[in-house]
Amino acid sequence: MNRHLEPQQARDESPRLLAAADPSWGAHLAAHGELPPAGGLEALAAAAAAAGLAGRGGAGFPTARKLLSLRGTAPLVIANGSEGDSFSAKDAMLLARAPWLVLEGLRLLAEAVGSRRTVVRAPAEALAGIRAADPGQECSEATGTFIEGEASAVVAAVTGRAALPSFHALPLSQTQPGRPPALVLNVETLAVLALAWRTAARGAPPPSTRLYTVSGDGVGGPLPDGAWGPSALAPGQRWVIEADAGASAAEVLEAAGLDASRLAATGASVLVGGRHGHWLGAEQVAGGAMRVAGSASPRGTGGGMLHVVGAERCPVDLVAELAQVLAEDSAGQCGPCVFGLPALAASVGALARGSGGSPHELEELCQRVAGRGACHHPDGAVGFLRSSLAAFGEEFALHARGSCSALHAHGDRARRGLALTGPVPGPAQGGNREVA
């Protein structure tokens, strides 16, 4: 059920990231009140721990542990809104709708660790809200490619090097030859940190929501309550939802105006976590699951991305398209990226066309690529492909025999590709902001 809360009620209960009526300072104050004075690193870490805050960029590392690892350092602090995964729109929305929360989290952290330099890194259009709020804040423009959002690539770009990920045996927060210590936090993580600092000072319930991006088949038409986006989306665009951080996939889809039970009944699947994500089948969605069985975090969502794939869309064709995108995302720095990812894409492509290969051969290729990359991109690609083989094993076997169930079942209505197009929702667009 949706609950529409007045700003003061939101402060008295659990604060929300998108509570402000607009990006202005006045609207920010009306929604959240003044930021209490900054405190020490331990106090800030305690506020993060009380909120159960973990990285919102996809890694999910506990923020309190990351903060406490900074004792005795004065690192470069970077707010990361690079958001190079086309399945995500939440960071751009947050920077447009709530730039003051991001800036407050950045400043709280900088003061706690004694940092002399803070940077906000995001695509140029996403930085407009930050630059309007604080023209003096240092910003770094990302190009929007997938791999440059990885933490080491962000540090490299901000310190004047190519925006490429690198192997680092030690945490980025520790000094290493050729670069200063650095702390990279997703912009949503910083915004939640600002809310958590307020609630800790007031003795109020900590923030308990997060942002999700929902896209794919069925996402379109009138804007549902609790979603941000154009007033009516064409199929293939994205909605940003603020919902409980512990919501199941079904609950997030329902908040986006989709009927999870109907999706399950029609055989739809959901890709959770974007390009390095994993698949939920119809039964898992209906059963309230967030991740596939046996995964490390049963309720994890990566960067909060859910992409719906209808039963009339060939999953093998979609996986082949994404495998090609992942190969093109290559940093070009090691064998698994330069040779392994194109080989994986070629194998899935042949299966999609029915022109050769087998699921067994694809798994063998995955084994040869896994664990050998200089960064985590090859492993992320392998994880996605293995989840695809597990979720759509029968369909892969059909394609190996030159057949396709979507084509047989739906004929001319069978659809191909991702159905993911259109701009990120803009700052002045949206409907009601409260989803509970």
C-alpha cells in the first residue's frame, strides 16, 4: 500500500531520499531540516551501521567498515555517480532531485576523515544539479561507459589518468605507488549517510529506503504512485522507485505498477543487477525472492536494477545481445577482456542464431575466463552468463538444435532484444514520492 507522508511526518518516521519537492535549498530544508554539526569518524560510522548502510553502487560493502578503515588517513573523497550501466537511472535522478543530500554526505565524510579534496564524478548532464547547488564543488565529467564506474577507474580519472580499472592488492584507501589514498562512495550511499547522521542526532528511526530502477516489458503508460519518470513512458524506458531497502523483487515491481503475479503466470523473467546481474524466473518473482537460490545475498539487488523480460521475448537472443555489449565494454588490458569476452559473445551469438555451439561449450569457455581478469569485469560477465544458462537451460538446448520456443509460441509476435531505450528521467518529471 502507498502512504503519502508530509515532510515533517517523513522526518518523524523514516526519512526518504526523494522527499524534497524540488532540488532547491529551501525545499531541501523543508523536507529534511538543518544538518547537525559534523562529528568524528567513529560517530559517523556508528550512524551508518545503525542504518544498515551498505554500498548502493552494486558492491554492497558495509559502509561503516569502509569508514573505519580510514583511521589515520586523509584520503581523496569521491562521490561516484558515473552510472555506466544502461539498466540504471537512479544516480542521475538522485543528483537531479536531491543534490544537497549528496553534497552533505560528501562534506560530512570529508570533515570526519580530514580530507582536503572532494570530487563529484558523473556524466555532464547529471552534474547540473550539483553545479547549480554549489558552483565551487569540484566535479569530474564521466563519459558514461560501463567500466569507468568501477572504483579504481574513478580514482584514475580524477587523478589525471585514463579511466580504466586496475588490479589493486590493497584497498584504494591505502597509499600506493603512483596514487594517493582515496575513498569512493556511490552518490546514493552518501545521500543516505546524510539522512542517517540526522536521525542519529535526533534519536529518530534511521533511513530505510533505497532507489530502484525498473525497466523492460510492461514498463510504460501512466506513471504509478511512487515512481519517478516521464508522465507516460514508452515501452523500454525506465522508472525510478523509492521503496524499502529490504523489498523483494515482487514488491518493487508492484511499486512500479506491474502485477508480479501476472508476470509469473505469463512466464516472465527478471534480470536483477544490470549487466553483471542474475536472473529470477517467474516462480522466484512470485515467491518473493530477490536473488537466485544459493547466491551469497538472498535479498541483494546489485545496484537496484530490475529489468522485466516477457515470455514472448527470446531470452537467448537477449543474452547474446548483452554478451556482445559486455565484450564491447572491455578495458582491453588483459587476455580475458581482449580475447575471452569476444569468444563468449561469439559462442552465445552462434547459439542464438542456431548456427553452432552448445551450452556445454559455453560453460567450458566460462571456466577458462573466470578468475583470470585484471579487474572484475570478466568475472561479472561470466556470472551473468552462468546465471543465464541456469535460468534458460532448456531454451539454450533448443537453440543448439536450431529451434526457439518464443518463435514457436508467439510467431510474428515474438520479440527480440532488450527493449531498453529512451532518456534517463529528468529532474522536473515524476509523480508521488512515497512508497512503503
